[in-house]
Amino acid sequence: MKLILCIPLLFSYCVLIAQSTSIGIFDNHADVGNPQIAGSAQYDEATQTYTLTGAGYNIWFERDEFQYLYKNLSGDFILTAHFELVGEGGDPHRKVGWMVRESLAENAAHISAVTHDDGLTVLQWRALPGALMRDPQDEIFAPKDNYSILQLERMGSTFTMRAAHPGEPLQLIGSHDMEDLPDNLLAGLIITSHDESTTEEAKVWNVRIDKPIVNTLTADNEMSVGSRLETMNVLDGKRKVVFESSGRIEFPTWTPDEQKLLFSMDRSLYTIPATGGTPQKFETDSLDGNHYDFGISPDGKMLAITSSTDGIEHRVYVLPMEGGTARRLTEQSPSYWHGWSANGKEVYFVAQRDTNMYNIYKKPLKGGDEIQLTSVESGYTDGPEESPDGKYMYYNSNKSGTMQLWRMKPDGTDPEQLTFDEYNDWFPHISPDGKWIAFLSYGSDVPSDAHPNYDRVSIRLMPASGGVPRVIANLYGGQGSFNVPSWSPDSQQIALVSYTGMSAEELSTSTR
């Protein structure tokens, strides 16, 4: 521990104790403004959850008192986490959230995205050291829920706050320009009790610090993108990072025994224990360029791969899971595998043939002619996957204007639209028990025929028979995050990949 003495500033006289050891992804924690009762910060590695306690009169007027768990950041970034105030009966204005701050001085300039115990959810700021706090004149009161999702994004000098309750999409709360904040600053989690004689506690999880990626990467630098391989419990929405890499990870799927994840990295396939560990290369015979869609057959005996081999890109191959000779299933290119039939005798794929449009096809595993199931003359169709009972084939199409989810019979008849909203929905994945569809959603600002690699996206869940979708994850990702069947065999978890533009050194301290 070290004692930090702050030079007296206007309205500012502070002595604070800062811990010099990192906690999870954060560099330090400190009581800012010398509250009467010391706060604390802890990290549970098993659940990847932070616990903050803190006192203090408030974060307001010309000076602050609170507990701060922070790290040094520069440039543009996106901060996202789930927050829960513990216990009942505290001051209605006790609050938690994200804060970006120029220093640890009690009167420092800062901007914070916070939620209060009474439901007040707001972006607040102090433009200059010692200035009075400000927030938008129109305050937002959200009904108190069991927890809140808060996001604070920096783009240049502009800070934008978004928030949501469980199951809801992130909504814009406010935006403000902070031209006087330096490029290098502090960013992290805060809690204050709004009562000098009381300490409050908060739980924070699904904590992610992401740096946006310019979506114009070339083949030469594509593999330098930082990636996190994650699992998520769909019942409680809690995510865990299993593995992270400074290379590009894609297409995670569960093995039938529920013990491992299979994924693509560095143009090869790897397995890793579902609880984390060291990746092991998965042998695919003579196939290389294995950084496209793939999946395991329903009986767990075969693997279908979209591969670029022998100088020809994007054809579908099959091979035994225990290893062996790979067999080319589609003669023409491009062909992208996306699903197995429920009986394991056919595969579904998306292909471009006589026109510029992509359509859905299927082909028997034993060979024979490919069978065209859709005839889209304009628009885009993708993501075919058959339900476990074999009654329907689910897919996404923008033939109605925006990219929405559809289903039809496996022979291509009786198409039926399932989603009807402003989002662009991709890659429906049916839970093994046949009850749920999990899928990737882009915002309305993304063209309906595009599924970019790096964007603010969500994973949503809806009944397989149709219904209102609910958000179960917000992430920075897109193409590669959730393309292939990603459910655990027990229908309780999914696997996904999130991306960030951090260096290898930054990535190693950006997640946990």
C-alpha cells in the first residue's frame, strides 16, 4: 500500500489510500475524497464477478466521495457491465456505474454512467476540476429491477451512455462532449452510498472493456484482432471467458460429450476444455484454410467443414470426428456449410450458383445432386439449420426488407416469417431440446445484407414456435461470433466469441 497526498486544489483537499495490486482486469482501487468509512473491491475468478463496497456523501457538487475500481485507458473504447445493488433500505440515491475520470483528485473532471437505487438512470459529468456537476435536464427514471446493464462509450471527445433492464435491448440514455478530458485517463467501476455513515455493496459481472476495430481489415492484418472465447448460461445471462487470443477466433461449437469446445483459430480447428485450458489442434486430414463454418453431426460421429483447399475456396467437406480421410461433398464453389439434417443423412449449405444471389441447398451425405430449397432473385438468404425433430428448417432472409428469421419445411415448402422488428437477425440456432432459438442481431444502421465482423451486436432468444425475442447478451462482435450451432447438449449454455481492437498485452488484462 502507498500513501498518495493530493496537492490542494480549489475545493479539493484529499488524502487517499490506493491499493497497488490489480483486481481482475483493473489496475487499482481507491477511496476517492476520503469517505468516513473505507471501501473495498474484490474479484471472484470462478464466477468472474466483482464485489464493490463503498461509502461517501455523494458524487456531486464540486467534490466526490466514493470507491473506485479503475484502470488506465486511452483512445476510443466501449465499457459494458451488469450492475446490482445489494440489499434493501439504503438511500434512494446510492448509485453504481461506470466512470471515466482525469485523476483521483476529489474534484477532478469526469463523466459517469450510473443507476440509482430509486431507478434514476443518467449520464452525469463535471466538465472542469472543481466545477459543479451537471446532467441532462430530462432525467430518466427506470423501474427498479433486479439488475441493470450499463454501457459507456468514448468516441473521440464524445461519451455516450446506453442502458437496459434484463432481456431488453440497450437504449440511448444520453451523450455529451468532454473536450477537456485528456486522451489518457482512468476508467472503471464506482459505488457511493450517498450517506457518510453507511457502506453499500454492489455485484458487477459480464464486465467487458472493448476497443472498436476499423472494419476495413485486410487478409494481412485480420489475424491480429483480439478475441475472447466465451460461454454463457442462458438461464441467468452470466458469461465466462474460457480463452483469449491476440489472433482471430471464430465459430465455437460444443462437442457432444459437453466437455470441450471446438473452434477455428489461425485457419485451423482447435479444441479446448469448456471450463478453460490450453487449446489442442484438431486434425482435419489434408484440409487447410479451415476458418469458415463447420459443425458436428447429430450422432457425434462426423464433422462437416467449409474449407479452402487445393486452391479452391469455400467448398464443403466431411470427415470422421476421430480423424481420417476428408471427403469433398460439394463440387461447386462457393458453398458454405450451415447445418445437418436431424437424421444426419444430409447437410444444408448456402451457395452462389447461376446468379449473384445466395440460396439454400441441401445434399445427401452419401452423394448425389444438390437440391435447391430457396429461389431468391433479389436479397440474401443464409444460416439454414434443421430443428432436432426434423419438422422445420430455420434460416434468415431479407426478402421482406430487413433481415429476419424464417422457417420452412425441410423440402423448401411453406416458408413462414418468425421475427418482425427493426433489427437485422442472423444465424438461428435451435436448442437441442427444440424449445428455443438463439440468434445474432445487428442494429438498423447495418445494411440488411451485411453481417460485419466488428459492431455492437446482441444475441437474442425466442421460443422455437415464435414469440417476442429477448436480449441475453450484448457484445462487440458479429461475423464469426455466433455463426454455427453453439448450444451445449443440455440446452442451458451457448458458446460465443467477442472481439476487441486491443494489443496482446492489453487483451491479457481486459476481461477478468
